[in-house]
Amino acid sequence: MGLLSLGTPLPWEQAKKLAHEVRQHGIEQFLHIWRNTKNRQKDRLLWGDEIEYMLISLDRKNRRARLSQRGHELLNTLQIEENEMLNLANQTGEKPDLEALWRPEFGRYMIEGTPGHPYNSSVFDLTTVEANMKRRREIVASLMREDEMILSIGSYPQLGSGDFLEPPHKANGQFSRSLFLPDEVINPHPRFRTLAGNIRERRGSKVRINMPVFHDLNTPRPFIDPSIPYDRSLFPGDKEAKEGAALPDHIYMDAMGFGMGCCCLQITLQAPNVDQARRLYDQLATVGAVMMSLSASSPIFRGYLANVDCRWNVIAAAVDDRTAEERGERPLAKDRFAIPKSRYGTIDTFLGSDDGLFKPEYNDLKLVYDHEIYRHLVNNDIDELLAKHIAHLFIRDPLVIFEELLDQDDSVSADHFENIQSTNWQNVRFKPPPPNSPIGWRVEFRPLEVQLTEFENAAFSVFTVLLARALLAFPDINLYIPVTKMDINMQRAHNRDAVINERFYFRRSSPADVENTVSELTANEIINGSAEFIGLVPIVQMYLDSINVDEKVRRQIERYILFVRGRANGSIMTAAAWIRIFVRNHPEYKFDSVVSSEINYDLAVVLDDIANGRRPAPELLGAGNTV
């Protein structure tokens, strides 16, 4: 989450009347950016990562681990030094020497940390990533109480279940109106509560999140969740669960916080120019699902073991603001479009680039886009593919509008553009330069689940960066598959133990073979290679062989590559698999899918021990890898 605007957010009844105006100005802002930066060249291959943490309060006497609302308090403290150094730098003109930057996230218990400066384009810099990540954990830990810990895990097992929050609050808030989550879990910045409320208001109902339950030996069939307060009548939407929103054999959740309260690892890469950013966007999109399966870390939701390993679909449903008409449940009458999926999902169209590899048949999804915006963009010299991409993003309404930011100079501001761009949460994001900024064209890689340790997070980050650089260095590498196959891949990647059990649609071609062939390959075949595909790891190693890499640096990088290899071939467990095994082996587990408060406490303590190097976990990190 980037820097947040301050102001007065408009409730949905007011905001929806201004949606068209915001879209119009957003498009003009994009056109100004395009004209000013389309010919920009030779930007450095800078990059950065974002890691999200959860602050947890421990009650050792009663064996309870609860999400702590002090996360927001710690964030404020962390930002004081950052703001002081930035203010001093503005006065002196010197570059601030910041170890890390700290940003808010949706959950009041969440903290996002990034490096204080982008990593540069040298291979040596890749060896500093893990240390920087460790330093971030140390900085937060220095502010924690003795009974607190931070964990970087995808989903908190008991979010919305029983006694999960410190201090406790009842689930009776006006913004979420959730049966399970109090509004106090939401970051107090006005953007977040307004976002939760406006998604619900725009949709015309609460969001409906249903994750399949993991049927264990003693799990009832059908599983009808006894913890749902079906008869509550505090808000009109309370009846939705009883009327069918809560599906049998599923874990039901009903608020934005269940999705945006999850944590992730994201990587943003700057490209030398807009064309190479477009190449990265297209090629990296195709590997998103398999990389998510390797990083799976979210097997528990609302106190139940799920039959999925990832959080992606939870978030997609948690921010699904589409009305019944847009979802295709009613004929279009008031709304403009029938929209196939949530604004959180895989990309719907490739951008193409000058590498000559894109073919129209790869964009095989019937794209929904604003034809008026498309024509306006084309008339202003935007090419067809990019114009359709932007016009597709802009079928959405702005969800949060700040009254004070309505009137802007479109030639120097991007607020209205970013209002809609930043709430299209896709597996990769194409990011234009901010106005009047040294920052260039970027691509954000978004499908990775956050990992428990800095070693794992560094390994996935470094591997992603090296793959991106290989894609730029070897322009004949072609990973295109039809867009609809990416959607299938993403669904398969959610499944339990997908990394070893599923097959993913992937291009068979190697760098020397541009034949248009798509096969279903395992994660191991895609990552490590097979007779049908050279493998992403061999591509990365080809790139490293082609440049001058110090032997010591290469050894460090090879540790990360070996770890990725191990995740793909099944010799190293995913965090999701490890957590599931821990729960099923716990002496208090009744093989009924229920993750009790006591099990949750023991799990949190063990995960903290692993994250801080107090407990070896070679099955999770690989032999010889320590924290």
C-alpha cells in the first residue's frame, strides 16, 4: 500500500454520482503521463519488495494468540523517524539514509515494510535483500512488548473466529456489518473503512466468500458451520447467510477484512522503457499461478482447515463490488456492463510489445471495456492493445473519493487515474511513471504468498527479479499462453498441495522454438525443466552465465535457486503443507477440521520460533538453510 491521501471520503451515495467525472479526469491524466513519458529510455533496472506482517499478542497463561490492534500504534512510531529524515532531506537536498519504509495496510494489526531505497540493477545487490528483510523484522521487534510477536503469514488462522482480537470487540460495526469481524480490525485511516462500506453499498449486499472446507476423518458431511449466527438481525444483510450466502461444505466469510486482512509478498520492477515494461507484464503474468503454488501459505480460514492452500480467491471475493446485474444474475437495467469477475483477479488482456511474439489469439477472452474511453484513447495515439487495457480497467467505479481531491490539474496529478488503476488488483500491474518523477515504467508482480522467513521471501524475490532480467536479456523467450488458460491455472494453483499434484497450462517452446504449443505441465517441469520446456530455473541460470558474476555472489544466489527448485520438485514443503501437518499432528486436534484457540496458540509460537531461528525447519527451508 502506497502513501495514503488525507481528507473527507464520500459515502457511496455521493461518490457514485461523481464516478463518471473521476473516470474522465483519470483518462486525461493518463494521456498527460503518456505524452510526457512514452519516449523515456534507459531507466535503470531498479526494484523493490513489499512484505506485510501481522502483530500478534500472546496470552501465555491461557494459551491464546490474538491479533493486536497495536499494529497501527507501532506503524505511527515507525513513520515518525521516517518523516523526520524525509523532512530533513527536503531541507538539505541530501538523499535520506533510510533502512526501511513503513506503510499502513487494511488491517489495524498489519504493517507493511519495504526497503528504504530501491535495490539497484547490480547482481551483488541481490545478496543484500535477505539482510534488509531481517533488519525490517528487527526494527519492528524493537518496539514490541514482551508478549508480542510479528508473523509474515498469508492468513491468520483465527481471523473472525472466537476470541481472536486484542483488545476484544463485538462484531457490530456499521462499515463491514460482518457476522464475525468488528470494524475495529480495520485500519483507522478513513480510506479503509470507507472502502469496506462502499464495496458493500455498491454491491447491494455483503460480499460472499466461501472456501471449501478440508474434510477430515471426523468432519461432518455435509459440513454446516455451527459458528455462524444465522439468526442475528442487527443489520438487513444478516439474513444473507441463512438465505444461501453460506454454502454447505464451505467456510463462509462476509467482509472485506477477510481478504484484505491477509498478507502477501509483492515485487515491483522498473523497466528501461515502456515497451520492455509491456514485455515484462505479459511474460510474468503467465508464471503467476505456478509461482503462487510454490509459495502457498494459507490453509486455514476462520478457524477451519480449508481444502485450499492460498488466499487469492478469498481476496477476490472480499472486494467483489459487482452488482447483481454486473454478475449476470439479473438483466442489465441500471448498470453499464456485465462483468465476468471481481476487480481482483488475473489479467484479462495482454499488452503486446515490440518483441514480435504476441498474437491476437492469445487475447481469447471476450474483453469487457468502455468503448467510448477506448475511442478517445485511440484518437489520442494510444495503440489498440494498450487502449483496450486502460478502457477495461475503467469499466470499474472509483470506490473511495476524497472530497478535497476532486478538483485537480490533470497535467500534474495522477490521483484520479490511480484511484481506479490501484483498485484493479490483478496478478501483474502495469504502472506508468508518476507525474514529474524520476520513477519510470514499472510492473508489479502480485501473486506470491508471503513466507514465514526472510530466507524464503528473499529467495522468491531474487528469483523473480532474475527471471525478469532474463526475459529482458533474451527477447526470444516466449511464454505466451491464451489468457483464459491463465484463469484456469490460477484456480488450480489454489488447490491443496497444487505444487505437487496439479498441472498448469504452459508454453512448451524453449528459447530456440517459437512453435505455438501449449501443454499441461507440472510445477516441477515448468520450474526445473523437462523434454517439453527448458524450465524457468535453467533460463535464470543461462542469464547468470551470460553476465560476469562474482563466485561468492553466485553461491549466495544458487542457495535461493536451489530452494525454488526444491519447492517445485516437492522435496521442500510449502508453508501451507507444513501448517496443515502441524495441525493434524497436534494432540488436541480432533480431526474435525477445527483449529481451536489452543492449537492456534501453539502454531503461532512454533512459527515465531522458526521465523527467528530458534527452531530448525529443514523440511520448510531446505537442508542447510537457516534463518
